[in-house]
Amino acid sequence: MKIEGVSVNPLHYFETKAERGNPALPMSSGSLKTFSHCPSRWRAGYNPPDSDAKEFGRLLDCVILTPEQFKDRYSIQPATYKSDDGDKPWNNNSKSCRAWNAEQIASGKEVVKESELSQCRAALKRMKEDEKIIAFSESSDKQVWMSGQWKDDKSGIIIPVKCLIDYVPRKDSEFAKCLGDLKTTRNAQLMPWQRWCFQAGYHVQAAFNTDMYVAASGEDRNTFCFILQENYEPWETAKRMLSHDFLTLGRSAYRTMLENYCQCIKHDRWPSYDDHDEAIQGWSLVSPEPFMAEREAFAPKYEFEESEPETEEQETDDVPV
């Protein structure tokens, strides 16, 4: 394991010449997680779809972690463009606007609106209000690229691995035993984010990155922290530290993923969703989970009082007394 660089441009980190299925392809925790969801889909070229939230997260990462890279990675969309009738508000349907956009993309840059950049600046301002976050950030090297090799005991295969760590606090700081990552989120409340941390596999990333850094540096890093920022106004922040048990769970998960990946490489077989030992003649059985039965048992029931049937009054002749 070794440190490839500090303040790395993520575009360089993600560049690779090897194709999926080639043992020379460097695997990150993100690649392993996507692979583990469905090896066949991953092998066929699947990537999680882009979204406004992801684009905002990349922009915020640049503004907060590597602001010196902004001019090389982004172009700010002009507010107006010139036409035969004079200056007009920017319109991506215009031929000249489309040409400008294409030119920026061809140069390797992302196009960002001034309003989006203003949001990131507001988010950064909000983050600077948290003294602990700022202390952690100022004590850290940022965007640290690690590379190395993983030898799988079962198959004997050796594959390249890599990771990009957002925050590596320096050894002379109060955070010397920590590593960290910046995440944007819709909900930074403790319990919802804790569940999302598991669902998104952030514990896998944390354990993978920690083990790679410790192997490369020989340092005692046993704590992984997440700096959170909600991706809407007022850009609320939060600080999360993974427990030892959560890191252990992530470590077990990534090692299983690596073992499965090496088996797929060795046999050049990439299972799909229904290629597992519990499938019934190729069909996966869909069964109720315990919470489903409980929800049904406690579902609302409607009871109505029975009303007495109405009887028609009979007409009778008056009987004299």
C-alpha cells in the first residue's frame, strides 16, 4: 500500500484503462459495493445514475476540499449570450449556448450555474460556524489517494485496490487517530442517517479506507468520522463517528465482497439477481418479512355500531274507550 498523492483531482483518480472483468482494474469500495449488488449488472457497465444531489455533492467537495482546483474543473455558465438582437438571457436551447456548453465539456470541465455556486458558498459559510468541523478540516490533508494490492487467500488472485480519503488529520493534531469523509445528505438526524449509513454502505467505505491507510502508513488510525451537511437551506451540519462495531461490520462486508469478486474473476462468471443457492429452479422466492406481518396485525380495523332496523308505523282506527 502507498500514498499516491494529496489534494488529488478526482477526475485523475477515477481514470482507468482496464475494463471491467480485467484483473488489472483497480477496485475501490464504491466499485465493490456496486459489484456486490449484482455482479452481472456491474460487469455489463452499470453505474449509479447521476442526479442533482450528486452534482451538488461534487461541487461542494471541490469548494470545501480543493478550492484551488475549481478553475480547472468547472466553468461558470454566463448569465446572457449574444444574439443578432443583442444580449439575451442564457438559453440552453440556443445554438450558441449549446456550442459553449459542448466546448466546456470537451475540455473536461463541468458547467455550473452561478446560483449553484452561491449555494455552495452559503453551505461553506454555514459549515465554518462549527468550530469542531473547522478544526478537523484545518488539521487535515485532503483528497488523499491510496493505492495497493489485495491478495485473496481462497483463490490466490492478487488485484489492485484504491481509495480517495477526504480528510487525513496530521499526526501532530488532536485528531491524529482519525480519518474522515464529507457527505451531503437529505437528513442529518442521528437515527435516519445511521440507517442510511448502513443502506448506502458508508461503513464499508470507512473500514476499507481505514485499513488501506493503516497498511500504507503504519499509523494507528482507529476512528472514522463523517462530516455531514444537508443539501438545502439552511445547510445544517452534523458530526458522526462510527463505532468500533460498525467499523467491524464494514470490514467483514468488504472482505466478503473482495472474496466474491476474486471468485468471479477466477471463473469469469458474473451472477445475476437469481443466481444464488436459495433460488428455486432459477426463481427467487418472495416472502413476507417479520415487520410486514406485524404491520398487518396492527393495521386499523373499522367497526360500526349496528343500528336497529326501522319499522313502518301501522295506521290504526281510533278505538273508543
